[in-house]
Amino acid sequence: MVKISFMASRAEAAQSALINLSARYGNCPADKARHIVALGGDGFMLQTLHQTQSLDVPVYGMNCGTIGFLMNAYSVDDLPRRLEEAGEEVLNPLALRAERVDGTVTLGLAINEVSLLRAGPQAAKLRISVDGRVRMEELVCDGALVATPAGSTAYNYSAHGPILPIGSDVLALTAIAAFRPRRWRGALLPKAALVRLDVLEPDKRPVRADADSMSVPDVLAVEIRTEPAIRHRILFDEGHGLEERLIREQFV
């Protein structure tokens, strides 16, 4: 018996795919499935990974959305064989600890990146520390982000950050529209590094923190580190894994 759990975004194409695939292969609960199939785009794939992170079940995405870097091609046919032959990538998310101006603390996880963005008309002022040591006293910018290898082709790449190979054990710290130091692009950091971003002049220059789909307003300081205890298992069709996609992206 094929034990597949199908999850779909609200998009019409994804809902139609859910009906067709469920009719052909059935649809069992995620905690009893051998494979989870996410139907949608990259955003829904991230949502599915967060939702199922407590289950040791691999997730296979099929693209029914507009962006599909983390997804495989959609097809109703021969899905059990595709799942059995797919290659697996294991990703560790970033853990976020955000201290707000009002004294509250928010915790979160991000598979792609944690970003700090100015929330007002004036540029943000950030102080950057790595493993307890101040590395930059003041970065004047629209924001900054820390990206995983899996997220390096997303917002990080749009902000002119580097594409990181899967398994490289590094994180990208990338500035967004840096004003001072002029055109500072960022740094490569060890995967185990603890990054702290302090917001200078938070009342005058408010900043928000985003971790995938979660947003935290009025942050005072943010600490970011890799969370090795959480392992996201993602499946890709043979010859189309993340490593190949990351390389291909750089030659487009």
C-alpha cells in the first residue's frame, strides 16, 4: 500500500492536483505517511516543512505555483517510483531570538533566511557581532540578512549575496542596500557561528525581523544561529537536486 500524505496550497492549480493525486493514490495522515508531497510553490514548501518538522518523514514538492526552486515537476503518473528513486537533501534551519523594544522576546525558525529590514523612512543602523565579538560597529543600510545555503538563491541572491553550495557548512551575511560602509556586501561565516545584530537608535530608526513567513516588529536585537537538532528531509528527482540547481542558477 502506498502511504503518501498530500498537502496543497490554496491556489486553484494546487487544489486540482490534490483532488487528482488523492483519487489515484489515496491520502493518508502525515504522521502515518512514508512520504509527504507538497503541492504549490516554494512558499508553500517552506510552510509544509515547518508544519511537519516534528515528523521524520521526507517531503517531496511538486510545482503548482509560480516559483519552484525547491520543487519537482508536476505529474500524476508514476509517483511512487519517483519517490523511491528521489535523492534526499537534509537542511538545518536557522533559529531566531528577537528582543523587542517593549522587552518581549520572540523565538522562531527559518529555512531560507532571517532578515532585518528598516520599518520607517530612515535607514537602519545595525551593529554586527559574531560569536560575542563586535565585527562592525555601525552598518547604515536598508537591512541585513543571514541566509542558509538552501536560501542563498532567494532574497540573499537578489541582494547580491553569494550562492552557497549545499553542504558547504557556511552562512551568508549580506547587507541590503548598504550606505556606510559604502557598498559593503557582507561576509561568509561558519555554519556554527552565533550572529547578533543590534539595532542602533531603534526609536528613530525602527526595524523589523523576518524569519521565512514570520515577522517581528520593533526589534532591539536579534540573535541567529543554526539549529542542528532540526533536520528537514527534502526529496528531489534524480539529476535535479539542490546541488545541481545551485550550480545551474549561477550560469543562467
